[in-house]
Amino acid sequence: MKKWKPLSLAAFVAAVLALTGCGSTASSPGSSTNGAGSQPKLAAAQTVNLLEPSDVEGFDPNIADEEITITAISQIFDGLTRIGSDGVTPEKAIASSWDISSDGKTYTFHLRDAKWSDGPAVRAQDFVFGWKRELSIDKYGFIMNMIQGADAVVNLDPKASAAEKQAKLDAVGIKAIDDKTLQVQLTAPTTYFLGLTAFVPFYPAREDFVTKQGDKYGTSAATLISDGPMQLSDWKQGSSWAFVKNANYWDASKVQLTKANYTIVKDQSQAVNLYDTKKSDMVYMLNADNTAHYRGTPDYHELSIDANYYAEFNPNSSNAVAAKAFKNANIRKAFGESIDRATFVKTILNDGSKPATGLVPPTVPGDPKAAGDFRTQNGTLVKDNDPTTAKADLQKGLQEAGLTINDLNSIHFLTNDTSTAGKLAQLITQMWKQALGVTISIDTVPQKIRVDSQHKGNFDICFAGWGADYADAMTFSDLFTTGNSQNDTKYSNPQFDALIKQAKAEPDNSKRAQELEQAEKLMLADGYISPVYFKGVAVIQKPTLQGVSFLPLGPDYDLKNAFIAQ
Amino acid sequence: MARFIVRRLLYAIVTLWVIITLTFVLMHSIPGQPFNNVDKMTPTILAHLNYTYGLDKPTYQQYLIYLNNILHGNLGTSFRYEDRTVNSIIGTGFPVSATLGFEALIFSVIIGLALGVYAALKHNTWADYTAITIAVLGVSVPNIVLGPLLSYYVGVKLGWLPTGEWGGFEYTILPSITLGMTSLAFMARLMRTSMLEVLGMDYIKTAKAKGLSNREIVWRHLFRNSLLPIVTILGPLVVNIITGSIVVEETFAIPGLGSSFVESITDKDYTVIMGTTIFYSALYILSLLLVDICYGFVDPRIRLAGGRD
Amino acid sequence: MANLLEVKDLEVSFKTHGGEVQAVRGVTFSLNKGEVLAVVGESGSGKSVTAQTIMRLIACPPAVIKNGSIRFDDRTDILSLTDKQMEAVRGSEIGMIFQDPMTSLNPTMTVGRQIAEGLIKHQALSKSAGLDKAVELLQLVGIANAKERANQYPHQFSGGMRQRVVIAIALACNPKLLIADEPTTALDVTVQAQILDLLKELCDKLGSSILMITHDLGVVANIADKVIVMYAGKVVERGTARELFYDPKHPYTWGLLRSIPRLDTDDTMDLIPIEGTPPNLLNPPQGCAFAARCPYAMDICTTRQPEETAVSESHAASCWLMHSQAPKVDHGLMLGGANR
Ligand SMILES: Nc1ncnc2c1ncn2[C@@H]1O[C@H](COP(=O)(O)OP(=O)(O)O)[C@@H](O)[C@H]1O
Ligand code: SF4
Ligand SMILES: [Mg+2]
């Protein structure tokens, strides 16, 4: 059971730094440590015990591409910036200051005196090496596509010669001016770039060490160095790992935890047993089965994360009836309108997830000149639970398309073989049956096959989810541009494409946000997808564990400021 | 006997080859690809990965490369954990599974046999009925139910034993009991039936007529002969216990091969699935072979006839 | 001669779901030292149960010994011995041979060890001394290459050979009494005589008495000194072998005699089996148990049990025909024909 969550950090542009606390639904339940006065007393032992449902794939930041690995690595590394305890704002970390050129395309970072866990200083060259290594390994290289020359490396033919690849790498706009100054050249002003520098692919790597370890880099405590609050002390592959405090960390005086023990526990009922027997201080992302038992206790918290789940209606299905039906706007609309999202969220998820009101979930920043986040600014764009309208729209649509209601019974819903996905499919098809009188049959396949069929367009109706790669509406809107590999329904609206293109080059943040808002309205009105819920996460956390920051995208949480209270 | 073993070994190798081929074909005929983070994968990244893992080559070439690697004892590299070879995954997981399986086996064999012997010797008394009831319960309550129950009641509510994880001996008790319960019950029933059958045999009367005490009869004549059918099922039982540990490892958060097998299946981690399947199959075939040989040692009729078919 | 074995009023029942099966219903007989006593009767008449009760091999439950005593060698009642005391008697003072040599040996133990087991236990021999003695015994029962054969398993022996092994086991400790429960029934006709001769010869040599259970009157004629005839859990006639063959008194004995082939005539025509089946012992008849099958049955036979009536000091039978008021009947048998 792998958790699924957005994969990169939230970030605000420098300008947004002023707007503190904006939409930070994900801040630490244990509350902040930085407040003066009533600071809780520290317990004698500062050890935290945590559980994860699967093993870390490796501690090499450049190969990390899934949530657990990313969460683990971010406890022991520090980037140029680090996301603050509000869960969204990038704060100074290895970089003590930075300058942004007036066109928004050149970033110059000034590094503080920071050290690697084995002693030597963290230098600008380590970032150059690390970032270029990320591009050349290309696990998550696409996240750097705003950096000049990055795309050329990522899109290089895998069979290209080493020399050719090196030439492309040399041309990338990342440069160490001196040991303490890093300069990055972007192709376009990128509002969220600063936040990205806190994210795992942007961590430094020290060439001498990485070269010496070769394939062994990051595979054990002995073959890893890091520059973050903790360092790896032990890793028993397949069963557990542990971090200890990194005495060489530049901000070590703020770090209270001396040790973090992680155990791999796949089965959540076992995780809950361990929590109940005080073998664990936290269980992240409780299943619906387990939330009821803890809801109302001081241990229980619900967070919002930057992820949206939506139904897709495929007008290009190989099923002729489905294709015909979903080419019709009224039929698409009818399917979206008849979903009762509140019931859905309550019965299936029950973990703090919220009925979706648009494409972009809350907390993602919008127009900096207006109040609220993107979501509040663009309002409710989803018509929810309206069987009467849905029925009328369906009638209209059927007439236009020359179909009967019985024809629609040959439409299939493609879903995963996990239990939540199964329940979800059951409920949503039942809602359609009740509201529209159509019987949609359910096809159940393993997750990877579902994704494969979906990307190839082999489905009638499907459920999809998207987690933000960065804290910006673009991470969601971009998906629906013509030709995007994630655009499962092959949605293509020139007006929409134009708006996105315009926003990408827009140096004015306010105008850019408005363009994205307009694009969202357009896309949802076309109705090829219908947002169903914004994902929430239920967490149980011992009241003694405090100061953990929960993050709406990227790593699940940050332990830098965490501590055990008496 | 030697000829018998050699012939069996040859069969085993052919069987294994068939399994390898079938697994390969099956793995490659399932749609979808084995990489992580599929929701985010762009076509370029996919192309890169396919190239790195040789998945862009024609299937027959991949097959030959795979076979050749197996011949050299190399089961490949995990797709999910790029730093780990399948050999090392099996190497770290299997000892844990084997420890668990071995303990469960010891537990189920000792308690199961004892229960069966006891029930048979107390035939048709309440002790017999109690033992049989335990056996029926043991067979009918699946691991997937028993594990969480034990973990919750003994681990959480009573707090007597750890609810899960893998540490010292005390961590192995609940999972071993869970894992061994079905076999225990099965063993007890089989042993009881077998004992009763042997008890009715004339040679038991002969032994009694010699003036042997009940203890001597049970140990020298009854027990050994009642064991014959047990030995036959020992092979399947061992495998049962190993595959059963897949569920138990999951329930009790034990870092064994079973849990990595399940994970590899969910992740569609080609090489790990194939490697583990082949490893399990080899183990299964080997255990059947060993049982055959063991059987020969317990039953002279077979030993001297040069094996059964 | 002193009585070696004295069984008195033995009653054994089995508790079953259907009720109580009264397998042995008041059996009395005695056996002298050195004597061969044959127990004859159709199958189901209670012979084996009687024999196994003497050995205390009968499982209680389901069996219940309801009444009676078994005195052996002028000592206390066998029925009152403890299990431990009984173990000392079995094998050492009373040996037993069962009907089927194919199943009465343990298939997973060498023949030598099976013979030695009793010796090791009763004569406190070492394991190797026990095995040596076992080899001697194998020689004694006429098995060639005894040393080699001792290390073999039962399945490597033929039926007759196995019965020899069984005899060796039974006689290993020179028991005073040998109980042989149909020792030749399961064997080839050609082997039967050899085994019987062997038994007789060895017992003569060792001075052991034999309680020979059989439904084969031919066997009786061959080796028995005394005979008891059992029917439906009761002794219906007793006497010396001579008396039984020359002057049988009970219609059931007549029936038995009629049903055996006679070795001295070629006349097989008058071989007549006894018609009908024995009574259900769950619910034995009130009168003579044989009444339903007896051609001479009278009214009284069905209502009252006949008392045992002595013919001579050694000969007695339980039949209303022996009552002074009963009609004289002719059994039509050509008597005394057993080939002795
Ligand atoms: N274990 C038993 N349970 C019930 N009935 C039994 C049992 N053993 C023997 N009997 C009954 O006792 C009677 C005598 O049996 P047995 O002594 O074996 O006869 P036989 O004269 O042929 O040796 C038979 O009717 C048989 O059915
Ligand atoms: S008592 Fe009567 S029935 Fe019984 S044997 Fe004698 S004559 Fe026949
Ligand atoms: Mg009998």
C-alpha cells in the first residue's frame, strides 16, 4: 500500500513572503515551538518513533521519486531554502540571502557557513553538482524545466553519446560564481521557483564523496553524507532505519530531537496497534476504517494537502457509445452534476477530504493583490448534487447525440483493485444510477494497469488524481493543455491553451493569476473532467510529540522543529 | 536411492525451467509498466527507463538475457529499489521468513502432534473432543483473522507480547502461533486419525502381548508408524507455512520475503516478482524432494524398493 | 496335574451405540500344565474376546468385564492385577499369536528387534544380547540365514515365515501358556500344517501349554488334548478331543462336525454347513441361543437356558436333549473319523 501525495513542496514567490499564514491549513497540530512564554517542558529523552508503510528506496536525493523516500530524505538534508513551520513559506536555509533580477529570470543565492555531516563546508559547487546530477539521472529532472538548458538534457535521446550529454549539461544555466555564490538562470519568470529550492531534487551533492561511493552512494549510513537537521545512523533494508541529530548542522541549536526511529509497517491495523501500545508516536494518513476510533481525541488531526481527485469522461473511447455520449457537453455535465460529493467524502474517505469546488485545491496561492488563495478567488466552479438539472441536461444531451438512456448502460467505469477505489467506484456508479437511471458497469484492474490504460485513452470513465508538483495553479492547469501526456481525455481547447501559454510567460503575478483563473473556468465548463474531492489526510499524533510541521505537498512532514514534551 | 535422487533432481530442474519461462511470459504479457510514480511519468522519462532496464529490447532477447543471468545466479535488480539486487532482497528477507516459518513449523508440529496423540490416546473422551474442537477452530479461522485478533487482544489489550515488528524472541511468538495454527490443527487431526488407525493394527496388539508398557508401545510402535502420513504432507506444509507467512508478515509488520513479495506485486516490480517466484518454486520443489527422501528413511518398504513414484 | 489356567464365569460385554453386546456370557474352563486346549466355534462366538480377556488386551472401554475370574498359575485373579503387574505376565508368562501374520508385525521395525523387545524387557538383557537371542529364536522357528534375516523388515518375509517370526516373538521368554488365536487361518493350506507342527513341537520342548483358538476342527483333531465348543458367548460342550469327536452331545457340535471335510473319506458330498446365523448378542435369546438354528429344538429350548449336564468327569454339554425327559435323537454322523 503506497501512499499517494503531491510530490513537491509548496512555495510562494518572494512577494508572497509578506502574506504570512495565508491558507495554511496544514500547520502543525502540536503548535509552534517558537512562541515565547508558555513553551512546554522538554522530556528527558528526545527520541521519536515513527512508522512508514514501505521502505525508503535509497537516501540518494537524486533518485528519490516517491513520497516515503522524499519525506525521509528531507529530514536529513537542507536545501537553499526550507519550508517554514506554516507548511508553505520557503525560509532561508543553506542560502542566507538571495537576489532576483528584475526580469525574474536570474536568481543569485548567497550561501551561509554550513557544513556537511562529515565536516567539510557546503559550497555552491555542491549545488551545481547535485542539480546537474538530478538532470542527468532524470528521475525527477522535469521539475527543473524552468532552468535554462534543462529541457535539452532531459529530452536527450537515451542512446546519445556521453560527450553529447556532457555538452548539454555544461550548457545548463546553473553556475557557482564562487564557493558561496550560486547563480541560476531561468527561461521564464517562475513565481514558485524559490519554494522548489527546498525540494529534494534541488539538494546539494558533494562530488568527491558521491564519486568515491559510486553505486553505494546513499545505500547505508556509511555511504551517505547530508547537510540537514539529522543524519542517517542505521538502515536495515526492508525493516527499519534511524536518524540521529546532525551535530554539524548549521542550525543545530534549534534541533531538539536526538533520534528518530522508523519501522516499516505495511498493514495499518498493525500500525495502529503499535501506536496504541506506545511503540509509535504518529500514524500518518489513517484509513477511513481507523479514523472513527480516534476522531474527537486530542491525538486526532485532519490536514489538507494539495491534491485533487476527479472523474474523467473520455470522448475518444474505443467504445462507440461512450465516445458519442461524452462528445456531448450536456451528457458530460449531467454526469458531473449528479455526483453527491459531500456524501462521497463522508462515506468513503472520512479523513478530512473535502468536496471539490474547482480544479485547484485550497492553499495554492492566487492573485497576490487580492485576498485569499486561488480557490477563494476563483469561487465555486463545480455544480454538485443537483439531480434535477442533471436529469434535464441528460435528456437534452441524449436527444442531441441521438442516444437512448439504455444505450448508456454499455459504458464502463475503470478502477483500481484497492479497496478504497472499489468502494469509490461502487458509490459513484450508484449515484449515477439513482440520479440519471444509467447502469455503469465497473472494470477492476491493478493500479499500474489502470494508469496505463488511462494514459493510453483506453477507458470510458475513470477516476484520476493529481497532486501538486509545486505550489502553483499551473501544476494543475498545465495537465489539460493539448498534447500533455497526462491529458487522458485528449482535451483540446485553443482558447485554454492560449491562456496557459500566456500565463507561463507573464511577468506580472497578478495578471498571471487571473489568466489561470480564467483558464480553470473554461476548462471546467467544458466538463471533460469533473472534480470530486480535495484530498485530506488524517493523522494521529501523541500529544507529547510537538512541533511537527505537516506539508500540503512534497514531504509529508518536517521534524526539524519537533520535540518530545513532558 | 542415489539414482532415485538424481532422477528427482532432473525433474526438479525441468520443472523450474518451465516455471521461469511461464513467469517470464506472464510478467511480460501484463499491460502497464513496472516503474514508480506512474501518475507522474512523462513519455521521455519512460523511454529513458526502458532503455536503462533493457525493456526496449525484443522480448525473446530479454528472455535469453534473463535465463543467462539466472544460470549465473543473478536474479537481476529491483525496479523499485534501484540499489538492491533481487538476490540481496531475498538474502535479507528470506532468513527472517525462514526463522518465522521454522518456529511456526516447530510449534505446529510439536503441539499439533502432541494434541493428535493425546486425542487419539484419549479417544472418545471429553479430552479428545476438546482437542478436536481446537483443531477444527484452527483450520477454520484464517491467518488473516487470527493475526489481527492475537495482535489486538494479546498485544494491545493484555500487553503481554509485542503486537508486531521484528526484534527478539518475544516478537516471534504471536506471528509463529498465527502462522502455525492452521498447520497445527491439520497436523493434530491427521495425527489423531493416523494414531487411531495404527492403534487398531494387529502389531500394536502383538507389542502389547509382549508385555511392553503403554509408553513403550506409543513411542516405539505407534508414534513412528503414525508419522508416516505426516511426513508425506510435510513438504506441502512447509511451503504452506512459507507462503502463509506472506499474510502474517504483513499483519505483524515483519520484514520477511513474504512482505517484499507482496510489495513487489503491488509495485509490479518485474524482477523481484520473478526472482521471488523462482526462489519459492525452487524451495517448493526442493522440499518435496527432501520429503521423498525423508519418507524413505522413515518407511523401510520405500527405502528398499528404491523410492516411490 | 495342576491347573495352569482357570477361567470361571467370565462375562464380557461391549458398550456400543446400539446397546450392550454380550460377547462372552459366563465362560468357565480350565487348562492343565502341558496341555493343549482348543476353543472352537463359528466366528463371532466370543473366542477371541475370551482369549484377549485372559491377556487383558481387551480395551475397556468399550469392553466391560462384568463378572468372572481368571486364575493363572495358582496366583491371584488376573483381572485384579495392576497394569504394571500385567505387563510382567504378558510376553513373559503368557505369549500370544494372532491370526494374521501380515499385520501382526510392525512394518517399520526389523524382525530381530521385534523379537528382542520382549526379551530385553522381561529378561533384562542388553540390546545386543537380546538381538543375539532373537537370532537363535529365528533359527529355532526354522528360518534360514537367521543372522541376516534378523536385520530385515517384515515385508521381506512371506506369510508363513512371518508367522514363524510371530511364534518366535510369542515363545521368546518361554511362556507357561501360549494363546494362539487362529494362527493358521490366514495361511496357505500347505503352510498351515507346518506351522501347527512347529507350534506343537516347540511347546512340547518348552513345556508350554497352548490355548488354541480355531474354527477348524481339523486343527483340533491334530493337536488338542481338550476341547471346548463355544456358541454365542457360551461354552456349549466340553470334553477331551476324543470325547468330542467320538461322542459329541450338542447339536451345535454335530453341526460343526458335519461342516468339516473329513480326511479319511473322499466323500465330500455330506459336507453341510450349519444353516442360519448366530443370534444377535445385543439381545441374546432367552432360552438356548442355538434354538433358532437347531433342527431338534423343543418348546423349552426357546424359553429356558439348558443347564450343563455332565456325561463323564471330563465331558459335559448344555442341551435340553440331555434331559432325561427329552426324546432321543439321531445325529446321523459317522463318528470318530478325525485323523489322529
Ligand atoms: N470392540 C468391539 N465392539 C463391539 N463388539 C465387539 C467388539 N469386539 C468383538 N465384538 C463382538 O463380540 C463378539 C465376539 O467376537 P470374537 O470374540 O471376536 O469372536 P470370535 O469367536 O470370532 O473370535 C462378536 O459378536 C463381536 O461382534
Ligand atoms: S437346547 Fe434345544 S435348541 Fe439348544 S441345542 Fe439343545 S435341542 Fe437344540
Ligand atoms: Mg476371532
